[in-house]
Amino acid sequence: MKTHVAIKINHLIVRQKGISLIELMLVIFLASLMAIWGGKNWYLYQQRERLVMSAQQLLSFLTQIKADADWSNRNISLWIHQANGSCVGSGSMKKISCEEKDNKVYTPAYNDILLNTFAQNEMGFYGRRNTAQPGHFILSNSAGRIRLVISNRGRMRLCSENKSIAGITACR
């Protein structure tokens, strides 16, 4: 009985001659389809992560400035510079450009991130009462827009416009 089974297995092995051209073309088509889909999604993922990282860095920068204002009981004003790249700084806006790497200036780490600000008056933190001038910053790129909101109590939070982005909920 073992001999009979061995003959059948050998017979099947002998008949197998490889893969057909149609099977090869199908595999190449499916592999290229997955590569195209993966490349597009990887680009979108990168853009989304860059936007979230830049928003978190701006939040950290402003939190540090607020803590400094609260600790020293003084007023610290904020300014935004939007010529040749955008940046946010604190204190007096002497002749500081966005290219200067100073701990009082925040510049987005990526060139595709746009930074805008909207405030009724000059934005800043007031250390004597631990408050702030309300307003918001908007960071945007092809993945979407994230808003950093500063309330009059000095509370800062991130929210995304239109849809949730990487765990940052949509603004209400």
C-alpha cells in the first residue's frame, strides 16, 4: 500500500511544471496594487503625524511660556511672524527672524506646516492673575488643520477642524 501511495505522489509531482503566465501576472498586479495603496497611505500618515507633532510642540512651547509668566508674576506677550516661514515668539519682537534658534521662538519643524493666529488683541500670558488673552493658533498642511485654543483662564487645548486627527478630537 505504501508503494501505491508513493507512486501517486510521484505522479502528481511529475505533472506539476510551475506557475502559468496568468498566475504570475495576477501576483504582479496584486503586489503593485498593494504597493500603490501603501505608498499613498504612508504619505497621508506622514503628513498627519507631522501636523500632530508640530501642534504638540507648539502647545509645549506655549505651556513653558505660561509657566514662566506665572512663576515670575509678569506679563509675557506673544507675537507671530509670517514672512519667509512662520514662527511664534514671546517678549518684545526686536529684530528676531524665524531662522534664529532661540528658546523664545517656535518655528514648525517641517516646511509644509503653515501657522496662523487669530486674536482680538495682542495675545499673551498675565502672570499676576494666571490668565491669558484668549485667541487661537491654527497649524495646517495637506492632512488637515489643528487649532490650539487659549482661553482667558490660560487653559490651552488642541482640537482639529472638521474631523478627528490622530486622537485629537474635532473642535466644537
